[in-house]
Amino acid sequence: MRGVGKSFPGVRALSDVSLTLRAGEVLVLVGENGAGKSTLMKILAGAVQADEGEILIDGARVRIDSPQEAQRRGIGMIYQEFTLVPQLSPPANISLGHEPTKAGLIDSGAVEARAKQVLAELGAEVPFDVPVSRLSVGQQQLVEIAKALAMSARIIVMDEPSAALADREIEGLFAAVARLRAAGAGVIYISHRMEELSRIADRVMVMRDGRVVETRDARDFPVEEIIAAMVGRRLDAHFPPLPELRPDAPVRLDVSGLSRDDTVCDVSFSVRQGEIVGLAGLIGAGRTEIVRAVAGADVPERGEVRIDGEPVPAGRIGDAIAAGIAFITEDRKAQGLVLGMTVRENVTLAHLDEFVDRDLLVDLTRERAATQRMIGELQIKTPGTEQLVRNLSGGTQQKVVLAKWLLGNARVFLFDEPTRGIDVGAKTEIYKLMLELAARGAAIVMVSSELPEVLGMSHRILVVRNGRIAAEFSRAEASPDRIVAVATGAAA
Amino acid sequence: MKNGDRRAYWLRIAAAGAFVLVLVAVVDVASRGSFLEPSNIVRVLRQITYNCILGVGQTFVIVTAGIDLSVGSLVALTGVVAALFANAVHLSGFALIAATLIVAVAVGCAAGFVNAVPVVKLNLPPFITTLAMLEMAVGAAFILSHGRPVALQSADFQNTGIGSFMGGVTTALHLPNIPVPVVWMIAVIVGASVLLTRTRFGRYVFAIGGNEEAARLAGINVARVKTAVYMISGACAGIVGFLYMALFSSGSPQTATGDELLESIAAVVVGGTSLMGGRGSVIGTFFGALLIGVLYNAMNLLNVDSYLQKVLLGAVILLAVVLDELRKRYLSR
């Protein structure tokens, strides 16, 4: 790939990215969330079209304008979310869309033979007579790789393949990757796990902010230097100054021993009045799961949440809201808003009981007045209270979500990726708002995948890894290198 | 553009109104004026009463993105139970009518509750649970009635079933008599419309249909609201069961087990309520039922063959939803 560039509305996702992959090598692609790795791979797999640049395979220039075309060119993409049909058996999945036929009917003997052959190439053993939904995640992934091989893929891209696997299953994956390499395939392997690099990488390519920072042989690219290249030096001038925390500020939110499945493991922390605590970590580390459990959106198995010393009844969102918890979710379209409702209806949704007359009818006049007040306070750019939320921009929608939670008397605010996908101006406004809430004594927890945001907006930073709080840094101690080192498992 | 969507809403009402007006004009001319006679208009309203009330209950369910297939059988079951009850108790006059109505509505509510439990507890599709209820309710109606209509012993229900509302007044004003069931329909429409558009509950119904997860995270008790909508649908079936029982002076296990279910859904959908949830109105359902009723009436006046009537009705339903979809695409461009 040479000089590849790609822009999305408002964002330059990739600029002048070049990548070379040799036959029989494993190239590991690393970079922070949002560095452009996934976009680059989607371009290679035909799922996204590049604005500029070219792709050459075996020296010949090719145009890859659809996933089908990528498959024909021998490019196999293994996404984090599997593309298997859960009800079908492994052989049926491996041949899906390319079933060998005999007299117009599926030749099931040939289907099984092909599955056997490609799984043998991978050195994998998978039962044939069960639906893939019954297989372990690791086995499903091997089936996914086998599917790519069955389409005679010579270039195989794996997007964080080890993220969902147990240690034993990772060994199986590594063995499969080693066999692919030995068979002459080129493998691009996206990973966040530093400890894996030395095991499988021939070369390491680091991306940051849509550019290639450095590509080196894995042998002379120490982990510390990789992290330094990932993090880089950045300007973070757009953060408003964070006021000092009053030394005598009492604890407002206290979480102790919170556990749920294996996604939240014995998490304890507290947040004082006026304090902003940042939760850093990789995607999938369990940050969202922690705040969901605190908010009552998921029922924790063990542990307790207290606000100003009072225990919050576990597992009922209504109780958590009544106790003063506001949970601003990560995905505003799927979880935060009813897109087909108006600004007014969304803003009052969580506190509608305050707008009811004689316990019966909703008072539209008071609703409009309250919504109008929030529109003014947050400078929500909407033509009016009756505008459908669907028609607003991302940043404006996020402000509607905030307005919904500011309407009540919440004392604890849980922000999950509060500025994802919104423009810089709206970001700054949301930061100012967080500071204002803190100044009024609210306790704030902010989950963010953007390191500058965590560093610029937190009094304290907790790094989450594998559902646990792996490290805690004060504002003074925290640095991008230290956070990334803990988050990726390069340091304890 | 302060309120584009409300404007779109009125545009739809206006378009539907124009469509109905043209239809009315054509049919009236073709039937030599009998179509627009006041007595014929009242007849249409009377004919759509039952379908409209069922559709109103169905509207609540469909706005939450659910479906209630059991409403027709519940009409049969509640009618049979109400008739058995009325024959068994020693009451008369208003007390008998009120008690029988309460029984019919209670049976409908209970069935709606049973419909809802697997939906909210196990997340089963309402298509299945209400389909099961469809079978169970009609079976129970046959068992309870021994397969025959249960004749009412009391004549107290006559006015409810076939009487006129304030007959003295309408006669004095030279207006056609207003059938009591039509008054019931209007009361149900007004009550349901206020419930759906003006109360917290109604707001939550839309929120759940629009985005169930967002509704849950806003602290709404989704299970309770969903249970209530199936109970409302059951209650509406109970009212219709009661009205049919009063009309026929008997509760029959075969009442409303034909096209009634599908026509109630058709009224809702033609009335602009989205099967995907989150959008709809009770008034729309009334107009949907009215369109179907007007169509049947017109085809009868024009002596259209009754088999052909079915074909035409289906075609009109399809046309209505296709036009609505095209209108939406046009507006969203």
C-alpha cells in the first residue's frame, strides 16, 4: 500500500500511509485507539474506499472496491466480531458462499473435505457436527481463519485476534499464525498486547494520528520505544485549566468490592466532591462494564456503591437515578437517546414525574420551559424544543443527553467516552461543563480512550486492565508512557 | 422550520383526508346520493366500532414494537364469560351492566397479563406468546360455552347493544339516532388518546418503542410498561366482547374469530403507526378503521361482488402503506 489517505467528514483518518508486507512474514500493527489501524485494514479489505494512494499485490496495481474483490485478490480479513453463522456447523461456515456442488446440490462430502484440509493446515482440531455457537471463542476464531484460507487467502489480516481469548487459546492462535507464515502467507496482526510482540512479530509498524510513525524489525524495537512511538508528544491546549481539589473535600462516591462475571473483578475506588477521576485502559478492558455496574445498568454479583455514605440499592437503574447517579452512556444513539422523539421528550425522559400535574397529565408548558432553559444553559444548537433528535449533529445530540441528566439533582456523574465522535468546539464545551459540575460538588468518573483527555481532565487516573484496576496515578505522576505501559500489560 | 415533523404529520392527515374525500365523492355519485345520507354515515361508524376499539388497544402494543394476535379470540372468550356471569348473578339494570362489563374487561386484562409475562421475563417474541393465547382463549371459550352461544336471560343489555344515545335529543333535532356502541368507541378513542399522548405512561410507551435500552437507562420500568400495554389490548378486547354480547344478546365462542384480528392490525398500520415501534397514534387508528369501513360500505352500495371486496380491500391496505412509505422517503430527502 502506497501513500494511502482517507478523510471522514470532519476527521482526517489517514494521511500518506505506506505499508509493505512480504510473503511469509508477520507484521504487527500497533497504535492507540483511533490511530487509524482499523481504517487502513478496512481499505485493504475493500470495506472502505481510500481517497488517495494505491495498492499493489505481487507488484501489480489493483483496485479493491468491494469485499468480494478483496477476497478474489486473496485478502482474508478476520474481524474482531466474527462473521460466522452461529447455527451452521464449522464445515458449512468454512464453505459459506462458495459451496462445492454436485448436480446443483451441495456436495457435503467435498464441504467436509475442504474444511478438514484447511483446519489441518492450521493444525487445529474442531468438532464438525455441532453448530459453531457451541464452540469456544478460540475455536470459532480458528474456524474464521480457516474460512479465509479456504478462499485461498495469501494476505491475512487479523484485528486484535487475541483480545477475546483465554491464554490457552492464544497458544492455538499463535501456532496457527506460525503455520500460515511457514506456508508463505503474509499476516498483518493488529494488537494492543505488548507481551505478544516478541512471540510472533517479524516486523512492527507503529501508527499514530493516521500516520505511520515507525516500522522496524521486531528484534531491535524494544517495548519501551514502541510505546514512546505510539504515544508521541501531543498538544493539548484545548483543555480548560483543572482547578485544584480542596484538600478537605469529603468522599462523595464510594465503590467497594464490585464484581460481575469476569468483566468486573473486585473493583474499589472512591471519588471526592468536586473530583474528576479518569478511567483509562484499552477497549474491552472493562471500563464500561465498571461504570455500568456502578450505574445499576448491570446487576453486580458482589460489592457496594455508596453516595455520601448512603448505600445505593443494587441493580435497579431507577434507584440509582433517585440516589443521584447520572450515567452518560458511550453510545448515545443506541443507549442515550430516543432518536425519533423530540429534544423536549428526550430531555425530560428520566425525570418525567416532575412534570406531571395532579398525578395524571404531563404539563407540556412546564416541560417546554425546562427544556428551553437547558437549551440556553448548554447552548444546544436546535431550532426548538420540538425538533426531532435524529436531525441534530453528534455534538448537539451529546448535549441533549447531558441536558437529560443535568435536569435532575444528580451528585455523581459517570461519563463513558463523553466526547467520542464530536467536533473540537463541542468537546471544549463539554469539558467546561464537567468542570462546572465539579465546582458545584459533583463527583465525576470519566471513561475515555483518548489519553490527552484523561490526562488533561482528571485529578486522578485509574488504569483498568482485565476488569481490574491495575494502577492508580495522581495527576502529577501520570504520563502517557506509564498509562500505556500498564494498560497494555508491559508493566504491572 | 420550527416543527417539520408536525407539519409532516398534518400533511399525512391532509393527504389521507383528500384521498377519502375523493373516494367519498366518487362513491356518492355512483350510488346516487345514498352514500352521504346521515343514516349511512352513522351505519359506517357503527360498523367500524368493534374493529376500531380493537385497533386502539393494538396501537399501544404496536407502538412498543410488539404485536397482539390474541385480540379476536379474546373477544370470543370475554363475551362468553360475560354472558355466563350475567346469567349467574342476581343483579339487574345498571348494576348488572356495570358488573358484566367489569368482568369482561378483567378477563381481557388477565389474558393480556399472561401474554406479557413471557415477553418481559424471558424476552420471548410477542408473536408467539399471543399466538398461543389466540388458541387457548378460543378453546376456553368453546369449553365454557359447550360450543353454543350462551343466550342472555336478562333484557337489560338491549340498550347497550342496539339502543340509541340520547335518542330524544337527536330526534328533536332531526338528526339520525346515534348508536350506543358508537359512543363507546368515541369514549375509548378519547381516553386512549389522552393516555397515549398526555401521560407519563404514554410517553414511556413511545420511548420503549423508539429505543428500549435508552428507556431502560432513563430509569423507566420497561417490564411494567410493556405488561400494561398487553393488558390494555386485552381490556379493549373485553370491551368489544361485552359490546358484541349485548348486540347479539348472547356470548358466542365464534364471535370475532375470523378477519377481526387482521383488520384490527390493518387499521393500526393504515393509520400510520409503525410496526417497528416508536411512532403512531390512536386518532390515526380511528382513521384507518374508518377507511376500511368506508371502503366496505361503498363496495356494498355499489354491489361489488363480496369475493372481489376482499381483493380490493387488500389492495387498498397495500396501497396505503406503500404511499406512506414513499411519502416518508420523499420527506427525508
